Amino acid sequence: MSTAKVYNMAGQQTGEIELNDAIFGIEPNVSAMHAVVKNHLANLRQGTQSTLTRAEVRGGGIKPWRQKGTGRARQGSIRSPQWIHGGIALGPKPRSYRYSLNKKLRRLAMVSALSAKAAAGQIVVVDGLDMGEIKTKVFAKFLADVESTGKSLVVTPEVRTNVVKSAANIPGVRTTVSTTLNVYDILNADKFIIDKAAIAKLEEVYA
């Protein structure tokens, strides 16, 4: 079994914890992680971009010149796509980019991401990850003590308002709960900081 260091909120190491190999010890499946990250980013897209077709551009109701005899190409409207200020041919319209992946693939990607973090030694386990009051300075010191100087993902078993608000103004730090954890956030973080109780919840679901 792989292990991770356990810290307290003072940033002191208090011991080690054995991580379940079914979640933190498999060979990461890169294809599964790639597919799930692509799906996550696609589902975030709003799809609200829109252009006007020739039917929607104001004006152009009259034929600009007669059909024959002018020596110029025939034209029916000054709002045709080839005209300046004309409509856009084949432009984007509002659409949904969402698509779904099967549960088995999403589960494999999640376990692969967690295993990749464990193999890289980027998991920090905290015994009692909570704040008595909202103090950004105190939380920033805690991150520095556990050597989390880059992008960090902080995971708690349930919403802990003091932690969320203390971390809100620290650049590169995201907070989430174990039930809404996603592969993109895990892979995007340099350090995966998780409450000991949240690990138990992950084991209930994925072990």
C-alpha cells in the first residue's frame, strides 16, 4: 500500500496514513483521464455565441441595381454574405456542447487521477482540516508549512465555510467537497490537500 504524510492545521507532521490501493495505487489510465477532462471542459462551454444571417441583418430589402445592363455582377441584396455589413454565412449559432460519458469510464478516470497524484507524492492528508475563524493569513501559512506553494486543491468531507472563505483570496487555491470532486481539478492542482475524513468518504464510493 502507498502512504501519505498526515499533518495537523499547524503544519506539523503527525504521522502517516495507508492509502487504499484500489483508489490510490492503480496504473493511471491516461486515455480515460483525457476523455473525462475533454468532457468536463466541453460541458463548461456556454455555447451562446451567435452571428446574424442575411435574413437577420437589418436592411437589404431593395435590389441594389437592375439585373442587366450595368456591366456589374447581378446582386439581389446588399445584405448578402459577400457584402460588407452583410449577413454571415455558416456562422455560429447558440448550441449545447454537452455530451455524456459512461459511468465506468468516469470512475476509472477518477481513480487514475488520484493514483497519479499519490505516485507523484503530491497528496497531503490533514487530520481535522478546518478553521476556527476566517483568516486568510493563517490559511496561507498552513499551505506554506505543507509546502503547497503552487496551485492547490483543498478537499473537505462537507462544506466548511471558514475554510472556503479563508482560501478564497489566495491565488491558485480551490476548495471543494469530496462528493463534487472532479478529474480536471485534481490533475490541474500541484498539491492535493485532503481531510482525513474525506479520504474515508472516497473509499466508500470508489474502493
